[in-house]
Amino acid sequence: MIRSRLTWLDALRGYAAAVVALFHLSPQVIGLDRHMAIYRHFDFGRYGVLLFFLVSGYVIPMSLERHGSLRRFWIGRVFRIYPAYLLAIVLGLALAAAGWQRLHRTLYTDTAASVLGHATMLQDLLGLRGVVRPFWTLSYEMTFYLIVAGLFAWRWHRASAWWAGGLALIALLGGRGLPDGLFPGARVTAGVLTVVLISSLILYLRGRARIAGVAGLAMILLPLLNGQPTKWASAGSSSGAVLMIAVMFAGTVVHRAQHRQIDRRAAAAALILVLVAVGVNQSLLTGYAPLRDCTVAAAVAGTFAIAFLLRHRAVPSFLTWLGVVSFSVYLLHMPVLVVVTRLLPGRSPVIGPAFVAGTLAVAWMAYHLVERPGQRLGRRVADRLDARFGPDTPVIAATTEGGTPSTGSFGMQRESV
């Protein structure tokens, strides 16, 4: 058992990663019919992803406040996310080249846009599929990073309750009225977004945060007006895409209310509004599975609340370890599943144990051989840029509680860059 201020977040990440991985394993173990019967009553995949988003919303602003430097924040993001992400792309392409899996057709029909979408991690909001299916959530993570960085650049970072509640209200009231694919084709949009993202990163690295922050704040228009540009996007609608961002801001609201940085009544109102919107949005749009969506929303809120209330308790060391490697678990469990189902026949009883053991082993190796070296390289790059351009102008004074904060969801490890 391990006890510290932040191990509860590691445990929650590890749990969420396990839920998503086992959700994808389920059809191979219990059969597709039983899997779909469960899915019609409770969507474990959505449940795990929304937990990830809540954790991101809670810890990303905390990480930014710890640094007080947008330059170091972005260096940390790039060198934490991209090494394991690129490894997952390589493995996915290798499996496709070997004929063990099929790449989605959008990678062939919109190759240029797909390449740019993968480079920016915004492929889902372009209506494209990733080489590895779980990549879709990274589009919302990247969008959230850009928006939050913009808020910090303009000293508006304490407005999280307005963002959470406002976005939830837009989703509820806008509903079908929000355009699902207002932007031009995927290739043009991908090209513009690539230029915007690269330019923003260069500006942050050079200490021109406010100019970059404008572009970051404008990124809310992507899910708001282009959340479902094709049937291949995962949100279902622009209102659903907006709610993904609202859920992350709900995590920020919890963090700010905990530290008395915002009024707790306003925080409670915003959290209730997000909870209601997540529970009823899809059923208002489609009339499908209203009870299931409400149950998932309540389960996500309840799980996070229980973890938060128990945050000072000792946490099983396996869960904290799983949280440490959870980003690699999330990215690499699908390639492992492809290999396991290819090598083992039909509904073999060893598919489940082989998948679990293989995923944990691959995640452990990826963390030690890819993620940690990437973090060390990021620290060296940050130090060199500080030496060349001078320390970044602090965006705020550090205000969070002691201890080294964790980074975003999907196991992006404890912040040290």
C-alpha cells in the first residue's frame, strides 16, 4: 500500500485504463452477443474515457501552476506524449503491413489529411480514424491543452466553472442546432490546424505566450462547429464533442473548489450542469439509450467522487503502478489484442490471461524504454531553451498544494519537465 497526496490519481488512471482495455477484450472472451447486451445497458468504454478526461481536467492546470511556465509545460507535453504515441503508430502500421489488421479506409482515401491529423493528434475532430482506434481521445486532450494554455496566457485560468457550465449549457441548448461539420474538407482543415499548432508551439517556446494564447482559445471552435464532420468521428455530434471538453473543465472545477480558488456554490452548479448534460445529451439528440447514458454519467461522477474522498487513504501499490504505465496501456493494448487473437484460436480460454499479461509487459517496457527516455530528453531541451532565450516569464505564481503533481490522463507521468 502506498500513501501520498496524489497516488489516488495514479490509481484512478490505472483503473480507467484497465476498464477501457477490458472493454475491448470483452467480445473475444464472452462473445459479441453478450458484449453488446451489456453495452446496451452500460457503456464501459465511455465510462473509462470520461474518467480519464476528469483526471486530465484536474491535474493539467495543477501542472501548469506548478511550473508557472508555458514553455516548460509544452515541452513536457510533447516529450511525454509523442514518444509512446509514435511507438503505437509504428506498431499499428507494422501489423497492417503484416496483414494482421486492416487500417481504416480514411487513411487511404484522405492520406494527406490523416498524416497531418496524426501529427497534430486532431484526427478525430477532422472526421478521420487513427492507426490505433483509441487515438480518438487524444484529439480532445490536445484541444484542452491548447485552450487551457490560452487561458493561462491571458490570466483567465480561474474561469473554469464558467467554461464547464457554459459549454455544458451550449451542448444542451444548441443540440442539433450546432453544425457538425462547418469547416472545409479534412485536408484544408488539417493543413490550417497544423500551421496553427506549430506556430503556437514556436511562440510558446519563444516566450510569446499571449499571441499563442489567442489561437489556443480559438480552438474551442473546432469541437463547437466541427465535432462530427464525418460519420467516422467518435463524438456523435458537435454537442457531444463540446461535452468532452466540458468534462475536462469539470475536473478543473473540482481542483479549484478544493483549493478555494472559486466559489463552491458556483462550482457545484457547474458540476451539476455538466453531469446532467452528459447524461441526457445523446438521448435528446437521438432518443436512444437515455437510461444507459444517465447511468454512465452517474457512475463516472460517483467513481471520481469516491476516489477524491479517499484521496488521503493508502492505495494498493499495483493500482499506482498501473497508473504509472497507463498511457502505454491505453495506447498499446489494441496492438497486443491483435497479436493475441491472431496467435490464439477462436474463443481460446487463454486469450484473456494472455492479453492481460502481454499488455502489462508491453506497457512496462514502453514506459522504461520509450516514455522515461523521452522525459529525460525533454528536461534537457527545456534547460537548453531556458539558456538560449532566458527563463520563461511566469504566467502565475504557484498556488497548489505541495508534492510533485501528476500530469494529464492516460498515464502521462508525474510532472518533472
